[in-house]
Amino acid sequence: MAELSRRKILISGGALGALGALGVVSPAHAAPWNWPSAGSLAGGGAAAGADPRWVWDAEADPLLASLIDRGDVPMVNQLLWDWNRNDQPLPAGLPADLRDFMEHARQMPAWADRAKLERAAQFNKARGLYLNLLNGVGGGMLSTAIPKEARAVYYSKGGADMEDRVAKTSILGFAVGDLNAYRPDGDCIVQAVKTRLVHAAVRHLLQQSPHWDGTIPISQEDMLVTWHTLPTFAMRRMRDWQVPMTTADTDAYLHVWQVTAHLLGIKDEYIPASWAAANAQSDQILPRNMGPTPEGVILTDILLGQLAEQTSPGSISRPLCNALARYLVGDQVADWDGIRREPVWGPLVSTLWPLLVKFREGLIPLPLVPETAWVIDEAVRRYILFYLTKGKETKLEIPTMNRPE
């Protein structure tokens, strides 16, 4: 990965000044947790007084620290390489403590609704273009504007190879969107449990990095912040675009992400029970957890550079990629990420993308969609293809080290 260039650091420094002017505060000095527990899946009273900034994963964290310290992780990764299906037994030879944890962690919650999960699968199929764009690309741009997440990515092992990191980040999102996500032959349970193991390993390892600030990374609030950059962000943007959706479909889409949150180790008392509760929680915790960092600017530049190279080398694709990314996440996040403003493509994307959505939904006829719009349409498809193909190239593995110096 490229080093932090002077230009990129200056961009981030300017954004930091703007952030301070907006009055946004860092998580350490943010207002206390006051999201109403009645809005959670656990119901009233369960979350009262439990600030998720100071809650991690009491089951997985000591286990993974032990596995790393006793040198078992390479053997575990080898055994888990071919564990791919929800209904597949755990491989023989796993350490007993890990096996016990994984057998418990892979169980679906009692409140999981099979009918809603099936409906969510159909919704993901019908709205796949929007969801892949918003979760894959939009969520990626948002993640680099979350300081703790950007630093965790940059200084963990995956930060040294962003193509591999993109692939591994994409795996869970694609698993959630599959038609068979939570069916026996799907792999969403597998990917969620593997991700939970990776998170616990990163918590242990990053605290040993000379570049880390000593706090424990990936708290319950950190996971909730990331969660909201996926389903909550996607639902809000689709509503902004006036994509027709039934209440049954949107409820099902929320449900598949609720189940996924549970399997990732997010406690039920923090998982929103409705879209209203999700929006309220997002509005509380995202502002205090977002902003610019030099690492986030660099990671964004690498991601968009990879994407531009993937779409059409040597063409105007990077400016178009910049414009699409800025349109998805908005000017403030794009400025934090150091995404250039594009005077030609920017206005075109913001004008023509809503027309493409309306055409796809049968709300306007083809003659009303300008020819230029199809350049943007093709770029969107290539955006998505980039993330989809990367996601199918690798598998999740538990790390044993931080970013190589």
C-alpha cells in the first residue's frame, strides 16, 4: 500500500479543521449512551445504562487471545478453509474450546423468522443492483470515514494488501445478499462466525501495535456503526431515490441484517427492532464516530484507484468513479475521504442517476433517459462487478499479526 503522502495528509488536515468547525466531537467525549432500550430486539430495560462503547465480546475475545498466544491459529485456519456451508459440521481436529464456542455461535437466534429471511432473499434479488452498489461501494466509502475503523484496517494485517482486504470485507455482504443466505446450503452463518473470530483476533493484536492508541478496538458501538453504514444507509438512500418498496419487504430486509448482527456477536439489546429505532440509533452514534483521518484518505484513494483501473484503464473512469462515490455518500463524507469534486461528472451523476432509477422501476419511459445516462449505468455495473469478483477470490482467515512494518 502507498505510504501516507504529504498531499493526502494535508487534505485530511483541512478536513479535520472543517470537522472541528462543525462541532462534531470524538467518541471519547461524546454524549452518554441514551438510545431507548425499548427500541431493541431485547425489549425495554435490557440496554439501560450499558454503553456499547465499553462492551466487546466476552466470549470470543479471551478465546482468540489464547489461540494466538499458543500458536494454534495456522492449524485452525487450515481446518476451517473448507468449512463453507451453514449445515456443514465443524471439521474434526479443532481445539475443544474453539469447537464449543463455534457450535454455540453458529446457532440461529430463537427470534429468527424463516419466512422473513426467505422474503429478504427475494428482496435482495429484486433490488440487487441498488443494494450491491450501496452496501459494497457506499459502505466502503463510509467505512474509510470512520476513524477507528480506518485505523484498524490500516494497521491490521489486511491494510498492507487492500485488494485482499476488499475481497475479505465483501464476503459477508455478498453472503447476506445471496438467495440461499440462511438456507442449509448457504454460507451466511459460516461467514458471520468467521468474521466474529477475526474481530476478536484483531482486538487482541492491534493493542500490541506501536501505532495503536492502546484502546480496545471493535467495541459493540464500533460494530453498530459499521452495521448502520450497510442496511440503514442503504434503506435511507433507496428511499431518497424513491425506489418502490412494500413494508413487508423492508421489514424482511431489516430482519436478515438483525440476524446477521446477532451472529456477528452484537448483543440483542443493541440491535434495533424497527427501522425507526435503527434510524434513531444511527443518528446518535454515526456523527460521533465519523470524521477524517490520514489513513482513511489513503485507503479511499487506493480503493477508488483500484476501481478505476478495473473499470477501464487509461480512460475517464477515475473522475467518474469519484463522482459516483461522492454522490453515494454526500459531500461531507467525500471531503473527509479526500474524494475530488468532479465539475463535469458530478452534476451529471446527481441529475441522471435518479432518472435511471425511475426508468428501472417503470416510472418513466426510455425516451426520457438521456444517452449520457447509460455511461453512468455501465460504470455502476462495473463498480458492482469489481466488488463481486473480489469477494469471490478469497476466504476469511484469522490473522496472527498486524500490518507488516
